[in-house]
Amino acid sequence: MAEYKSFEITPEVVAEHGFKPEEYENILKIMGRIPTYVELGIFSAMWSEHCSYKHSKPTLGKFPHRGKYVIQGPGENAGIIDTGTDLAVAFKIESHNHPSAVEPFQGAATGVGGILRDVFTMGARPVASCNSLRFGSLDSANTHRLLPGVVKGIAFYGNCVGVPTVAGETVFEDTYEENCLVNAMTIGIVEKKKIIKAVASGVGNSVMYIGALTGRDGIHGATFASAELTEETREKRSSVQVADPFMEKLLLEATLELIDENVMVAIQDMGAAGLTSSGTEMAYRGGVGIELDMDRVPQREKNMNAYEIMLSESQERMCLVAKKGKEKQIEKILNKWGLHAVVIGRVIKKPRLVIWEKGKIVADIPVAPLADSKHPLFPLKKQKGIKPAYLKDKSINIDPESMPVDDDPEGSLKKLMGSPNVASKSNIWEQYDHMVQTATVTLPGSDAAVIDVKNRDFMIATSVDCNGRYVYLDPYKGGMIAIAESARNVSCSGAEPVAFTNCLNFGNPEDPEIFWQFEQAVKGMSDAATVLKTPVISGNVSFYNEGKKGAIYPTPTVGMVGYIFGKEKRYARQYFKEQGDVIFLVGETKNEIGASEYLKVVRGEIAGPVPDINMKTEAAVQKIVRKGIKAGLIKSAHDISKGGLAVALAECCITGTLHGDRAIGALVELQSDIRPDALLFGETQSRIIVTCGKDNARVFRKMAAKDKVVLSEIGKVGGNRLIVHVDWSSQSKCRNINVTTEELIRLWSTGVNKYV
Amino acid sequence: MVKYGVVVFPGSNCDRDCFWAAHDMMGQKAEFIWHESKSIDKYDVIIIPGGFSYGDYLRAGAIARFARVMDNIHTFAGKRNKLVFGICNGFQILLESQLLPGAMLTNKTLKFICKYTNLQVENNSTPFTSECSREQILRIPIAHQEGNYYCDEKTLNSLVKNDQVVFRYCDEKGNIDDSTNPNGSLYNIAGICNKRRNVLGMMPHPERAMTERLGSTDGAFIFRSITEYVKKSL
């Protein structure tokens, strides 16, 4: 490799770097000559889907990204929202799917590391992490390899750095068998006046390198993330990096100290495409150039050349631009934490990325076409989607009338409680330190996690969500529901949803059918987010998630963040509290059973139609619940999602045990003309179960009537059994559920936990 | 006011939480002590907080015991007879430094465990538990991978005989058996003190159980005990 300069740029070399012929033509036009090998490598990394968003950028522009809370929208290390105080909240979600599929422990761990750095490079101290994990069937050998590895990796990293992992979701579907999804999110808190951005400026200012040494790990990681996982790419194991959370902790403390001391102009994580992307992007944002000397880059291995150094994705490294004359002070702070800070280059006036090695220039590229998607020679893909054939097939939707009515709802509820996507994941999240920093008010396993902010009059609530099956069966509606549900979860805690981050996991975008899924899902999300006034402030696109059987379910994971305002910090948890409390169902149940967990688990069918959603109704339902909580009327609030009303009721009965409270039963009477299986297990949207004390029930009922929100009293809390009577108008025979909370706990707590 | 010093090693991550418990919750004076620090005599109590000192890649606490501040802590606890309180990684460091007897094994589940546990107060005549009643049950969370306390039989017998076992894992009714032992600790041990009662190590995190909103206020019994004890001796 050392003799790379003698590498001839042949069509094979060009193809190996993942370029399409027309892209290489663009490079020739930009350079006006044949690029050097180093230059070719830089183009390949910067134009990889992972860094360039060349397939997704035009579509992503449709997301709402402005709003009264937005301080920093998409395009930085992380987005930032205002809190109305001296503090702001920074957050972002990112994927680490391919590395985790190859090496689950390191893949997941480095995923956590990367997202933490994205947040603390904005000047924010990370206060909470979340994740969204998807694997194949719980019975598959591959899942038994991946699941414990991924969980251990996340735990290893987050626990050591001391950031609580407070919320998440784990989903099992065959579609993720060969391509698991590992999406990690971090939330941080920053003093507004200390926000720092990755914008280089000041010609002559030093570019400094801090953190771990550069090795040969992860070379071309960004390109690896931008191709389908095949036997061949799995061999690219060197593309997976190795995690050192202790180094990260030191970097975190050192970076925050640098920010306190006000000695930097800009700082950026060396994430995907390492030094190449951090250098290029900081220069591009500042309209300047950057010159780097490879001989000064601290190296872990011998005889590394410029190509390897520029493309290494060794972890726990950052690149910063120092304020004039502050180099020594920066060095001193880093030394205190046992780290080094080295000047490796400087800001230059002409907007070019110039790389020196052994006294010679080995790369000299204009910055704009590397990073600016509006540049005429940037390889932006203007694509048209085609509606996938599978969606035109009539069998995509089931006709419920063709199904006999379920005559054993109790048996079905029991089956669902122990099924992989409903059962408790406590053995997963108990491996994460979810209490460090002493601010976790609502624990994992709830609709939303609630994080206290000390000495201020607000708390933060967050939820990570997506139902990939919905999006597969109906990309537009599925996209809408992903936003609606994550916001609903946040509202159930009493928090007002404010903004979101997203991780758009899809298959190969060059396939017009996949691209159609992508466009439709984004449109659905955008429409939903516009009504809820929750803009996107950061995110990540992960394409090429495919296995032998084709693409994964389109999975646009949403990380929603909201605030609980007020001195009293009134919030709600999802579980039933006291004997005699009145149970209300907020929202209206429709005759919908398509796309449900029930259809899959009990009937063995994966088919639509996906439940309808009306965003105005959704907004009204969420608002009334927030109002009720804020007024102190509501004791518990739980969103109805997977498994429908019956599963939600069961969860309300038993999840108090997670918070050290006891399980408590309920007596519920349902009268309806909807068939009992749809009534109990259908997943009609915009519904929330709330409880109120007897006196407050009347007040809340009035409040809902005034806001014209449908509300029905369905039962009372008490006893040690969940009893549900269903009075179905078309038949005299009642179909009842009568099961002890003990039995529910047993089924629910063993379904998944025995595998972790 | 009582002066708490909270040690900060590279990799400590409960330092700010312990500071908050002592300063904001107890209303006492608190300061951070950098691991290279020489002068610690001005403090009344030293807390060695949880975390992953020096990354703990080798064995929890194995490197921290060589830190400069530890020499001074030996003197602080020995000659000066002042209070030293190790929580989680702090407990592991106290064992590695032989300020307390025994060692930590990996949890019997071989996994990191973070969850609320119940502890029975076995000895309420220490400076750390004087505000508790004997056999009081405290609800305080654990968060560790190496918290499976172990020592030889002779040591255990002497710990029991000298009343050095301060906390044992139990259930909410005070039953102590294997089913109430989260990590496999010998004798369900969650915390021990030295013979002179001025050094305490415990795996559970009392600083995480200081407010109702966080799920328990039982950790305050311990911080209150320390504060009251020092006030009386001042």
C-alpha cells in the first residue's frame, strides 16, 4: 500500500472505489486532470451515499425544519432546540447497521460512541441515550448471535462514558434477518451562549487533532455503509472499528473544558470518512480551505500513507480549529486529561482541501464539489420512484370478513403478552446504566422516558419509534404513524412534543420501487410533522439495507423530544395507580385489524390495511391528555399501539412493577358493534388509556367535551385480575378476558428475556 | 458545615451525582478532588464515586489504587481517622487498595445489572448508618458488572463477628436468600466497613435515591448519617 503513488487510475480502480462512470467523468472535469490515488479516495468517501446523501437530499428537503424552538436545524453535527431558558437541547440519531451485522459488539459500541461525539461537539453534555434495534426472528441462530452482542456493545460503551440509556425499542421481524438495524440517539444539554459549530474560519488558524491515534481500522467505512451486505462486503471486516469508551469519556470532558475556556473556532467529530469529511465539511461551511500535513497526524501503525490516514475511521478522534494563539492552552487542557493535541494543518483562504505528505502535495481538491449538493458537478441523483409491485397485489390487504371471529380472546391476549414485540425487554435495558446522572424520572419500558433538568423549570421527554410493518404495507400512512406515535408517547408523559430526529433505514435507493417507499414515507412523515408542529432538526439516512431475500421493511425511525414545562413538573407514567380510579379511553376505536401484531402472532398473517390516521384528531387527543396531566387530573396515561386495547390495558396493570410499585388489576366493560377481535386487538390510531381519581374524572370529562375529543369511561382500577367483558351487539354471547396480573407478568416477563 | 470531597479519576462518572447529593440535597460543602491531588486534609469526608476509573479494562479499581490521591486517602483514613466512603467503583477501589477486605467477582449473570434493590441495614452503629434503624430496609439501585463480593471463610467470619457487614441484599420484606441476591455476592453482602467503622464500601448507589421523583429517598438516610456524625464530632 505504501507505494500507492504508482497505482495507476485504471477503470478497475475507479470501479473499486464505487464510482459510476458518469461520476468519474465529473471528477475529471473538477480536477482538469487525472486525480491522484489519494484524491480518488477522498472523492469516493465524500461522494458515498453515507456522506453525500446524493440519493436522499432532494427528498429530505421536504421535511419541515423550521419552528419557534429551532436553534440549529439539519446539517450540523447535531440539531439544537431552545428551552426558553438559558439552556438548549441538542440531539441526533444515527445508524450503525452494517458494522453491527458483521461484528455486533464493536458495531453497536462504536455506534453509540459516534452519536455521543456528534452531541458533545456542539458543546452539549450528553444527558441521555436511546436506541432502536431490529433483528430477525427471535428463533433464528443469527438473532441469538446478534442480540446479546449488540446489547453488550451498547452497555459497554454508554455505561462507561456515564450517559444513561433511558429509552428504546427492540423489534423482531424476519425481514431484518440478514440486515439488523442498530440506531443510536443521544440528547445533550448546552448553555446557549456556549454552542459551538463545525464552521472553520480565520485564515492561518491552526487545525488541531485530538483524541486517539489513527490506525488502519475502518478504512472506507463510509463506502462499506453505502453498499448492500453481501458475502463479499462481509469480508470487509476491517471496515468495522474498535471502541474505546474510556478514551471517549476523556475526550468528552476535555472538549467541554475547551468550550468553557473559549479557545476554539470550530470542532467536528472524525466520524464516517474520518479526517476527510471533518476537514472538508468544516472548510465548506466556513467558505474557506484547509491544508493538512499527513506527517503530523498521530499514528498507531507504522508506514501509513496519506490515503490510509485520510480514510481511516479510527474511533474517538476529533478535529478542531483553534483560536489564534490558543494552541498551547488547548494542549494543556488535553494533557490534563492524558490526551494529546497536535497541530496538523491550518485554515487557508482558497477554498480547497490540500493534503501534504513528505513535503509534497498529494491531493488538492476544491471543497465545494465534495460537499455542496447544489454544485453542478456534485453527483446528485434525480430519481423517480415507481410504486412497488407488491403493493398492487390484492393479497396485500386482508378482508376481515373472511376471517372467523376470535372466540378465545383471553388465549389471544396471553399469546400476545409473551410474543417478541410485546413482551418485556427488561433483560435488555437492565444491562444499560439508565440511572447515572440522577435525572431519570421514568424508566425504560415506558411510552417515553422522562429526564429531569436540575435547577430549571422543565423536564425532557423522549421516545424512539417506528412500525416498519406499517411502512412496508403503506409507506405514506406508515410514515405518518411513525411521527404520530412517537409524539403520542411523548404526550402521554405530559410533555409537549417539540422536534424530532430521524434515521431513515431503507433498501437500495437505486431500485425505483425502494425509492418510491422512501419518497412516500418521507411525505407521510412531513405531513404529520407539519400538523403537529414538530420540525426535524437532525438525522441520518441508511440505504442499502438488504439481504438475500431483498430489502428490509422500510424503517424510518423517529426520535421525538418534548418538554414538560412548569415549576411543578407534572408528568404521568403509563401504569394504573389506585383502586377505584376511573379508566377512560381517549379517542375512538374503529373496525381495523389490518397490519396488527395480533394478525401476525395469532393468525399468522402479515397484511394490511394499515390503520387510518387523521392528524387533526391525533393532535386533539394528544393535547387533551397533556392538558389533563398538566392540570393534575390524570394519574396515568398509556398509548395504545402493538396488540391494541387489550395489550395496553394489560400493560397498564403490570408495568408499575418496573418502578417498584405493585401490579394492580382492572375491571373493564366494553360495548360495541365492532367485532371483538378488532375491538380488543386492532391498532386504531390516536387512542390513549388514561386514569383519573373519582373526583377528577368528572372534571376531565368536561374538559374533553369542551375540546370535542371523544372520551369513554370503560372501567375501574382494582383487584388483582384484568377482567374485560365484551358486549358485542351482533351476538348475545360475551367474550371475556379474566386473567390474574401474576399470570400476565409471568408471560410478559419471560417471552424475550430468556433469550438475552 | 461538613466538607465533602469527591474524588475524580479519569473515567469517574458518578462524581457529579455524589457532589449533587452532598451539596444540593444535603446542603453541605462539597468539592471535587483531582486524582493527582496531594492536599486532602481539609475535608471531613472523602467520597470515592462510581464509574470506570482509568477505563477499568484490566479489573475494576486495579489501576486507581496506584493513583497519587490514594496514598493520601490511606493516611486520611488511618492516621487521621476520618471518613472514607466508596460507592460502586469506589468500593472496588477500596478493596483493591486493601482499605477493606475481600474482592469483587463478575456478577453471577455475567452481565451488567442496573436496577433497584432492597438492602437490609445490618449495623446502624456506624457513622454511615446512624440515622437508620437496625434491620431497616432501604430501596437503593445498583449499576455494576463486578459487584459479586467474595472473601475467604476466615475473613467472612471475622466480618460477621465484628459487625462489619453493613448492608445485605434482601426483598422488600427483608427476606435474605439467593432469590434476593442480584449478583451472587457472598452472604448477600452489599456493603461492608472496616473494623474502626470509618471506611465504608457499598455497591448500591445511595446518591441515586435522593428524591421521590427518582423513585426513592432512602439514599438520604446514609448522607444524613454521615453529615450528622461529622457535625457532632466537629
